[in-house]
Amino acid sequence: MRYTKIVFSLLTLLLVVSGCGTKRQYFEPESVSGKLSYDGSLPGTIVDAVRDGATLSNGQVITKKGLSNVVLPEKFVYLTEDKGRYVAASKCGALQIVDANKKVLFSKECSVSVASAALKGNLLALVLGSNELVLIDINNDGKELMHLKQDNVYVLDSRIAAPYFLGDLIVFPTLDGKLVIVDEQSKQPIRDVVVSNEKFFGNIIFLQVLGDRLVAATKSKVVSISPKSINFLETEVKDVIVLENRIFVFTKDGRVILANADLKTLKERKFPFATFAGTIYGDFVYMIEKGGYVIATDLDLVSTNVYKLPDEIESHVFTTGDTLYYKNHFFKLNRKQ
């Protein structure tokens, strides 16, 4: 009886403590410069999005060039595109390359799902959900030219970076936080760069090359690699933008860090409780905030304007150079304010 009372008291205490938990706080701008309305509708709703494209419910694809006429096979989602060839995969591991006329150029059944892909000429680079790195010759019956097994991973961040063809090199972002650099000619790895070694949600979420500089990120660290140096920035990463001589890092706690190419912080702005869902950049940087706002700032983080969206952001968002796509709508953002 005594033990029953102790257990009951502990349960009551837990309920009281959980009931007094911190209430989630939301971004509230000091002022709103205007309201934005959608410019048009899409032929379907966005059901999946990766950094370079999105898949609609009717099978059509949006790429960085805008809405495409290509229609993917049923239950397939877009991974990447190269010169009118679209790479798509299903959750069960089926992979296809199709053209704009639905012609199947290549197909393969993988033992596990495909996490990300890149295509160049006859070479198809894959990162599998099992953290295996595969290089395939699509012109030779899908012959595997390379197959590297990395450490096992169990929990992933949904933002998964794709491989990158860089001259005579192929950069593979692994699901355990490394960059594996492979020589395209020998098909052999020549260098590994450990960005982060976290056990959970440690995959590479961002990978971009600008000139001779490679920038990558996990959820907790950004790395900038040049022929002269390797530099790191540790922070809770939500998104990254790489420009010619500066890098913008957007954090999970609503900060925007402006850094130079070597990740030395030049300036920082804080938008309390802002949750960034996407970014657009040109003459200005536009941050899509999940509460239903667009935060616009100049490239020096000096001036800021906030605009109200028609809806809160509750599902997939995809952005191109000047357009925001959300659900089955889109609108254009002016480059000049």
C-alpha cells in the first residue's frame, strides 16, 4: 500500500510538471510592411520537396527553372534533373530516369530507398538510405562502378544533400556527416572530410560549390573548404546561402549569421522565435517564416521589411530564384523593394 501511494504521488508530480511546460512562442514582427497574395495556382499540391525540386500530386515537377511539363510515374518523387533527364524514385527503392515525354531512359531496383542522387552524362551518383554510396553507368546496363558502405545510421534529418559533380571529382554527402570525395576517373575515394560525427540526425543537409570553394552543413555545423583552408562554424543550422564572397547561415533559433567565405562572422541579426521554412535570394534575401511571414533583408543585414503571407506554412515549401511555391499556389517576390 505504501509503495502504491509513492507511485501515485510520483505520477501526480509528473502531471503537474508537464502541465507547467513552457508554452511555444511565435514570431511577432514589430511592424508589417504589407500583405502578399498568391499570383496563381498549381495543377496539383506539393507532396514532396528536395533542395532542387518538388513533386506535385499529379506527378508534375517544379525545378529551379519553374513548373515543368514532365509527369513522373505514379508513386515516384523527383530527385534531380540533368539536361532534360529527370531522376525519380519510389519509397520502395525503385528508380527511374525519364524524359519530358515520359520515356523511361533507365530503371533500377535498389534494395533500399534512394536518399539522394546526381546525374552527369552516363554517370548516376546515389546515396542510399542505408548510407551506401553508389556510382552507376546508366549506358552499361546499370553497371556499378563504385559501391562504398558507410557507418550505419538510424535517424535522419529529412533535409538530405545530393552528390555533386565537381570537375573530375564527385563529392558524396554521407548520412553520417562526412563528405567522401571520389576521383571520377579511377572511381576511388581520395579524401574524407568529417563535418560532424553526431549519432542522430547527423547527415549532410547542405552541399554547394561556388568557384573553388565547397560549403557543406549538418544540423549543427557548417564547413567551408577552399584550396587554402578548411573552416568550421558551429551553430544549430536551418538553412545556408552561399554567395560569391559571403555565406548566410539561418539558425533554428531565428538568427541570421552573415559570414565571410571562411565563415568568420561579420554580422548577426536575431528574429525572436522565427522558424525559417525556406529562403530566396537575389538583390535581397527573403526568409519564409512558418508563422506566415516573409522577412526581407538586404545583403548586409541592415534594412528589414516583413510581409504577411495568406497562410501559415504547415507543409512542403519550394523556392526558386524569385518564386515561392506552397501547397497548390505560387507567388512572385519582386527583386527590388
